[in-house]
Amino acid sequence: MQRTIVPFQSIATARPTRETQGMAKPACASGCGAKVEGSPEDMAPEVWERVKDHPCYNSEAHHYFARMHVGVAPACNIQCHYCNRKYDCANESRPGVVSERLSPDQAVRKVMAVAAQVPQLSVVGIAGPGDALADPERTFATCERVAHVLPDVKLCLSTNGLALPDHVTRIVALGISHVTITINAIDPEIGAQIYPWISFAGRRFTGVEGATILRDRQLLGLDMLVAAGVLVKVNSVMIPGINDQHLKEVNAEVKRRGVFLHNIMPLISDPAHGTHYGLTGQRGPTPQELKALQDELSGGAALMRHCRQCRADAVGMLGSDQSAEFTLDRIPEGESEGLSPEDVVKRKVYREIVEAERADRRQAAEAADDMVAIAAPEEKMLVAVCTQGGGRINIHFGKATEFPVYEVDSRGVRLIGHRRPRTNYCKGGYGEDDALGEIITALEGVAAVLSVKIGNRPRKRLEEAGIKTAEYPQEYIETAVAAYFRDQTEAATEDGRLTA
Ligand code: CLF
Ligand code: SF4
């Protein structure tokens, strides 16, 4: 089996220091950085312990830890206008080709194979391809067995919430510590524009009646989970013209009820997916519209901004899907009773390395807030980075398949989302002009791209499009973004002085 463990290798074997990089001085000359997002000081110690290695519930953790989904839940009990059952559940995944549907036995085999190869694996989630609780026995049998053979992973579920109140007791008993509920509306008039029908208590309900039942069950399940101490995340699909403005009410309501995170996901709508919205021309929001809504919600329920809308069979770090390496035909047959002692040690050592890396990153970040604080309040910019994990700028521009975007101003450096063109620029030694055009379109509004290296041709095209480039090999992302911002604002001030 092909093995790809990029972030582990980059941290464990190549932990770069300024000395090993041969850097006479830091890329940021003052050695400054920025406060990293999702740090332990942002939450109670017991909560930190529960989220510090969950790549979705903790933004910092997504640089270091991986999740995998096992597609054991094909059935669903509602219909969403953004879903076509031929594809994965769009509540918790990007519509793609149908996943390999697994029995609980097959799922456990797959989990063990991934855990042995991917020491970053910290969470096993069930997110479809239908609803995790529409046929709960398959979901619970899988969770029970995974907890038995791999006690160091967290168990995570995603559900539309209709069946949730019936299963909270079992969820708690099985030690499922993290649950996501997709709530797109609390106003049933709006819900009726999203859900044509639900199936409940042996009957089909449509329109406002169906949307009311769904809303009531979602909120009841949420309250029960919060009361039981389960960490709840709410996902909402942002649908322009239908629920985009209403999501402010949803955010306030779920905050009031004690959710840990609210994840607003852009509608993915394409006629090729055969969904109602795709076929009727309902568009998804632009990155700018999504950011504007998220900015309006600051002060409400805490927002997740690093979601990748991953598939129901996704494997690996968020944003780098390794699922093709772990199809059933590549996994050994037979029962698995647990990891080998070597693999157990490998996973333990990885966590120790991450602890050290996180401490180092925070230390490097301490001075950054001071550095960016000298900027005028109105100065801000969006900066995209090229990374393959570890919280560092560690790939060439041509290899980047997605671009995390950070906003920087006098208050600090914050991740605001990801831009994902359909393909990367470099194709085995040569660059593709069409891909470059798509990347430039995807980066609209971004002031600069920071990478390990960028070739002359893409650099020139980006600069012609008004996007600057800079190289910060192996530097921490926040440190590099803060240094770039400082240098640019200082240069602008200098230019102003010279022309005054
Ligand atoms: Fe999976 Fe979801 Fe658990 Fe994460 S995904 S069930 S909470 S382990 Fe994560 Fe993927 Fe976004 Fe979901 S990036 S789609 S939020
Ligand atoms: Fe599709 Fe998921 Fe909605 Fe069910 S809950 S209809 S699987 S998007």
C-alpha cells in the first residue's frame, strides 16, 4: 500500500529550525509571530483536553491531526433540496461519487488499517453517506467495535437530527463525545423551502408541518446532548436568498442552547449533481458573501472556519484526502484485535512531537500581536498560504491544491477560510495555464500568496492580476503572514513619506 504521511514526516523527521534551514535570521526579522487560533487559553482546561486533537472542533488541531469517515450509514429519513442520494450526504460532505458502503466489520478493518498507517488519525466519524441515525444499529455497532480496538481515537457523529432524541442515551453510553447536527433553519417557513419532506413515526410529512417536526426534534436533541455533556457542533448550509440572513437567528439560538461551534458551509450547487437546487439554478454563496456573514456573526456562537466539506468516506488531514489509498481491496482480510505494539508506540510518539511543536509555535507567536498592533486600524489584508499541514508554509505554489486564507490587521492573524480551485498549477514538471486562470479566479480579493517557492511564470501572472507573492520556506503561517503584513505596511508608509 502506498503510504503518504506528509505532516508526520515534516514534523517528526524534518522539524525545521532557523539553524537547520540555514537562515541567518528569521523570515520575520524580529522573530515575531501571532497568537495561534484555538489555543488552550481560549477555553476551560477540561474542554481543551476534549478538543485539542479533534481537527474539526479545534482550528489549531487541524494542522496536526486527521479524521476518517466510515460510510456505514446509507439510509436517510429526510430529503434536502441540496442532496441527490446518488452522492454523499451534502450536510457533511462535498457531493462526489458514491462512497464505498461498508458493513460495520469492514469499517473496523478499514479503521485499523488507517490507524496503522496514519499516526495523525485521532477521530473516527460517521457522516453518511445518508444520515448516521436513520439506521442507527449499523452506526452504533461500528462505534462500539472501534472504541474497543482503538481506544485512543474520539468518536464523532453527524446527523440531520430527526432521530436524535431517541438515541442520546446510547450515544452517551458508547462514549461518542462529539456530535454535529445540521440545522439550516429554525423558522419552519424557511425550512419548508429546504426540506420537501421528512419521514417520521411511519408517515411522510411535507411543507411547514415537516419542517416544524424536524426543527423541534433537532433542538430537543441538541438540548439533550448539551445536558449530557456531549460537545455539539451545528452545521448550517448557507443558501443565498433562502436562509442566508436567517442564519443570524440560527446562530443566536444555538449559542443560547450551548453549542460549542457553528459551522456555516457554502451551498455546493451544480446541475451535474442532479439536486433540486442544482437543476433549478439555485446558486451557492461567493467566498465574499460567506465571509461577510461570518464577520456579522462575531460575538455569536463560535464559528468554525476551517471546514473542507469532506466526503463521507474521507481519510486523512482535512484538505488532503487519502481515501483512495484505503479502499477495501487494499486492506487485509480478517479480524483485527488491535494495533501492533510498534504502531501503538508510533501513535504515542506522534502526539508527543505535536505537543512540542505546538509549544514551539506558540512561543514563536508571542510577539506577533505586538508587531501587527502598530498598523493603523483601517489597514488589513487577506493573505493566502501554501501548506500541507504542521501549521507551516511548506509546499511550492505549484503543488497547492487549496489555499487557506488569513485575514491580518492590527488585531492579529486569523484564518477565515479556504479557497479551492479545481486543480493545482504544476503537473509533473510543467505548469498549466488554464489551472492558473482558475487559481487566480479562486483567489479573488486576496492580496498575496505566500509559499516555499513560486516560478517566474505564475508569479508574473499573479502579479498582473494584482496578487503579490512572497517566499517564506518552513516558516509558521502566522509568523509569515504577520511579517509580510508588517513589511507591506511599512513599505507603504515609506512610499507615502517619499511622495509627500
Ligand atoms: Fe467528521 Fe464532521 Fe466529525 Fe469532523 S468532518 S463527522 S466533525 S470528524 Fe469536519 Fe469535514 Fe467539515 Fe465535517 S471538515 S465536513 S466539519
Ligand atoms: Fe441527503 Fe444528508 Fe439531507 Fe439526508 S440529511 S437528504 S443524506 S443531505
